[in-house]
Amino acid sequence: MKLPKGYRFAGTACGVKTSGAKDVSLVLSDVPATGAGVYTQNQVVAAPVINCRSKTPSSSLRAIITNSGNANACTGEKGIQDSARMCNLTAETCGVEPEQILVMSTGIIGQFLPMTAIEQGIRDSVNSLGNSEQHFLESADAILTTDQSRKIANRSLNLGGTKIELVGMAKGAGMIGPNMATMLCTCLTDAKLSADQAERLLRRAAALSFNQISVEGHTSTNDTMLLLANGAAGGEELDKQQEQVFAGQLNAMCIELAKQIPIDGEGASHLIEVSITGAASDAEAQLIARTVAASNLVKTAIYGEDPNWGRIVSAAGYAGPPIVHEHLRLELNGFTLFDAGEPIAFDEPAASATLRDQSVARIELTVGDGPGNCTHWTSDLTVEYVRFNSEYST
Amino acid sequence: MKLPKGYRFAGTACGVKTSGAKDVSLVLSDVPATGAGVYTQNQVVAAPVINCRSKTPSSSLRAIITNSGNANACTGEKGIQDSARMCNLTAETCGVEPEQILVMSTGIIGQFLPMTAIEQGIRDSVNSLGNSEQHFLESADAILTTDQSRKIANRSLNLGGTKIELVGMAKGAGMIGPNMATMLCTCLTDAKLSADQAERLLRRAAALSFNQISVEGHTSTNDTMLLLANGAAGGEELDKQQEQVFAGQLNAMCIELAKQIPIDGEGASHLIEVSITGAASDAEAQLIARTVAASNLVKTAIYGEDPNWGRIVSAAGYAGPPIVHEHLRLELNGFTLFDAGEPIAFDEPAASATLRDQSVARIELTVGDGPGNCTHWTSDLTVEYVRFNSEYST
């Protein structure tokens, strides 16, 4: 995996996770980087989100320090001080300013961070920084909580003769018990971006990727997506056309990262891709896609390998935006189940077999002849999901 | 059970349900009754809903004919004709006009009604009409589909010396597989109401009862709630004050009926009652209540007997309406878990024990110091729910 120039990485274990797994992740840029952040829409916001929000966008960021195992959420004034302390110690140990450090936390809600352990973890991480792929992987592993697997992606591109690398790491497998929250994503590039560019690019990428996934639709208190661009690849700030090319790659990488979350949803057996076309606007398409994706009946039907058009069509029907009946058309894994507003005969066993044999369910729904469209990804609802989220008691 | 005067009832089996259970229900008023209807908000609307909508409110209704086992939804022009035929045949056999008949259907979506069987069922029902409690119970049973139990309630009141009876029957256990849809409710009274009064009273009752319940939030294509008032008790049309007293009883009866649905939700082990207070308005309280009630993480926590305040508070946080942190307070079955915006120490095993020992989970959440409040009822999300909705394949 090619990494962007001018970054070092570390992932260490300080004991917040009782399993002994890595729980402190550090990313350091050798030079000041521009950076942007997109944060949870939840009004109950964790301390690290408050900290980051006050610092982005920026043109002089140096590092992102993250702990997993404890979300530092619902922890009041002490939580705010603990997040500040994480930044202060990272800054001090790296020889930079606290304002140059972003901080993320993920894990259990409502408990104070064990600061003695965290502080040791920060020192250990600074001491083990390196720019190898192994260092990167360890820092990506250290942000995980109940994830079954590491979530990384990268892209390479050539802009005006300059070779640019783009890499991302993410975590998340639903908002999960006991109170294990949080989607986190860090994107790093050695391209040169203005703070405005970084902000604009990240917002658009978030809209197309992490804002289009759900496991159970529970927006956590800690969701954070960050982008750093340190310009270490050389070259000038991206011009309009280069920005477009870069945006295409950033968006694709973020979608690749985002889809790994519902795939990894607790107990999930299928990734469900809901594509809506023909809506009056993208916003209306999004509302319909989210409503279909949020339906427990749709999610259990996919789990049950049941090409159940009635649940999908009726979910679209209560989403809110107008449905043009004569254009209403539904395909599931390529089988047409509903057309021109009416159910049609289809090979049910064959359609069901695609759900048995594939781990992806593609729902394509046309709701009119408008220009609006949207693709949303979610996971199915399984017996294992309910077991996981009910048996794990605080 | 006391029944309102001037109604006769029948419930018969015509074979739509392969189990042989009753599937045609008829309610006939001996004299023209005023009536009102409240219908599904789903844009994909079943034929009988289209039929009823065109006839209510009215001052001259005579009967409600209902079949279960087939929803007559997504059945196009033929479905519309079949609903009309049900009304025509009922009218003809009872010697009244088709415009005086309302029609409801519930069951599988996307299949045409087996009209030969239905027609026989209508004739049999007309022939077996009677005004005994047994007749009423049979007609209440004939509207059920996957319900585990009959859903009925009644109230008696005295208005200006006139003894008034109010009775209701309902069905529904979620929007359920395969495509088994529909909440239905019929309320009957022998009070004398104007069509306007009936409409106004029914809307308010629906808002407080059936619009405040969810199993998985899937609004079906057939949801219908009807009120008939035939004035057979004697007396004049209700005046303002009498209307208020009547409304109180109607609302209470409808809430009693509505709560029977999530209690009967497939695989449900708990009725969850979510009460929101302190919101800026009732509408905002409702949005928060619905969001908390719709959270799979809240629903699985209750199933898992887990007093998980984090899931409840964070669901309120993403509902949309403003939360005043310093007023944020949560009680679960009388235990205070969160107060003044912060989690507080509580006896976890004791709180959990109330969820183990009771089938009701009472969530009381204060979100500010405003006048808005709302109570919503839902069921928990269990392994059995997922099994039921995934294994039952079309």
C-alpha cells in the first residue's frame, strides 16, 4: 500500500481495552497540514468532538491522537479537560502546539477516561512513530472497537506531474453495546490543499459516503471524519480542474471505506445497497433510500433471502416524497419484481437464490422520472444482531 | 360487555384464510349513522382505502364489510372494482345503498381477492347477523390476521341522562410477513354525532392512540380507523361539553386498543412506553418519542433487560428538536439513570430486574422545560421478531 509522504504513524496498547488490543493511535504530519472535519449531527456531543470542532478548518495541523475503548462522551467538564490533556500531552511530546492536534475517542459512553493509562499510551505512541506500512496498519487497528476487521483504503493519482497519494482509515460497526458508539474516519494526503478546499472536499465526500450508510440509523455522539493534506508531495495548491480529479478519487475512497461499516455490522449477513432514481431531487431520493434502508421488515426479508417487493415498495410509499405510480419500478439483484406501478411475475426461487449465494443485495427503485438519485448502504437485520445488542449488558 | 344499541354483527369464514379461521366481518347499523375515517399516510394505498376515503365523513352510513387474509393492495384497477363489488353486494343483500357501505381489507399484498369466496362470505355474514356479545366477538375475530389475540375495548357513559355505549375492535401486530399489512380499527357508538363531530373526534383519538404506536414503524398500505355513530341511544346531538366528555372516553378506549398492538407485536417480550416531557411543543415531543421508540438499540436493550441510558439519551439527541442539556433527565421504570445532563449512579441490578420481572418498560425522558409532551408505545426487538419476519418467505 502506497502511503502519502510526510506522515508517521503509531498504534499502541495502554490497557483501556481489557483485551490488551491496541487502543491508542497517533498520526503525525512532519509539516503543518491543512485540515477539515465533519462531525456528528447528534446534539449530545462527546468532548473530543467539541475539541476538534473548535480547531477545524485549519492550515497548521500536525497530528491526530485517538483512543479506542472509551468514548469520553457524557463526561461533562472533566471530559472536556481530558480531551484537552490528550492534545496537550501529544503536542508537548511531539514538540508542537496543542492547537495543532486533533483528538478522537470511541468506545463506552459515560465513563471517564483512565488518564494515567492514556498518557502512557500517548508517550508510547510518540516513541514508536514510523512511516512504514506496518506502522500505518497498527495505527488503523488501534481505532477499532467491536469491528471484526480493519478498514483501510487508498488511491494514487497524478496531478500536473505531481504524484499524489491518498489513504484512509475508518472504524465502525454500528452504534453498539454497551454504548459502543462511533464512526471514525481519517483521510490523509500529501496533496497541497487550502483549508477551504479541504473543508469543501471533505463535506462532499462525507455526503456521498459516511452519510449514506446505516446499520441501525443510530447517530453516535462521537462520529468524526477528518482530512489532513500536508503538501509533502510537492507542487502547487490544486487548481479547479485538479480539485475535481482529486475529489473523484477522495469520494471513491471514502465510499470504499464507508461500505466496510455495514458489511461489518454486528451479525450482518448481507450488505444492502439501495439505489433510488427518478426522484424530484437528490434530497428526496435520499429520504426514500434512507427510509427503505431503515425498514426492519426490508432488512429481515433480505436476511431471510426473501425477494419481498411489498416491504420495499411500501417503505418507499411512507418515506414522504411523492411517488409517481406509473413509473414505480423495482429490481432486486437484477430481477424485476415491480414495474409500472404493479407487481409482475418473476422467478422467485432464482431471485431468492441470489440472496442465498451473494452477500450483497442490490435494491434498485425508480420512483418517478425526475433527476434525483441516491445510493445508500446498510446491513440486514439478523438474529445475531439482536443477540449481540441484547446480551451484551452494561 | 355492553354493546351500543342498533348494531348487528357477524364474523364468518369463506376460505381466504387457508387455516379455516374467520375472514369476513360485517357490522350493520339498523339506521343511518354518521361516520368518519382516518387512513394510512402511505402513498401506496390499497383499493379499500381509496373506496372509504371517497365516502367519509358521512351522515348516512349503514355498514362496514371487512375481509382478512388478503389486503387487496397493489392490485390496480381490478382491485378497485373488487372493493366496489364488496360494497355493492353487501348493500344489495342488506337492502341499502352501496354509498352507505365502508370496506376494509387486510392480509397479503399484491394478490387479487378470491371474489367467489368473498361473495359467499358476504352472503353468509348477512345471514348470520345478530346483536349478541358472541356476534360482536366473532366479527372482531374475523378482522385478525397474524394477531395472537383479539383486540377489543369498550366504555359506557352518561350524557345528559342518556346512556351511551362505545365499543371498539382493532387488529394489527406490526406490518408483517409475507406482506401481511395493516392496522384496522372500528369504533361504534349509539351516541348522536354530526359528521363534523365524528370526523373531529376520530382525528384527535387517532392522534393520541394509533398514531402513537409502532412495532417497526412500517406504515402499511391499508391502515384504516373508522367511527360510526348511529344515535340509537336517543337524545340530541352532543353539545360542546358533552362532546368533551365523550372525547375523553373515546380517546381512552382507543389508547387501550392501540396499546394491544405493540403488546401483540411479533415476538415482542415488552411493551415500551416512551413519555417525553419538557419539549418546546407536542410535535417536537412526538418526534423525540418516535425516534427513541424506533431505535433498534433501545429496543434490543429492553429485550436484553439492560437499563442502557446511553442508547436512550443518544437517540433523543439525534431526533432533531433541541435538547436542553441541563434539564435532560431520564427515568426507566422509576429508576433515575440520568439527571441534569449527566449519568448518575443507580442500582443497576435492581433496574434490570424490573425489566426481567415486568412486561412493561416505562421510559420517561425530560428534554427541557417547555410545555410539549407525548407518550408513544412500541414493542421490543427480539430474536423471535427477526426469526418471524425472515423465515416466513413469500
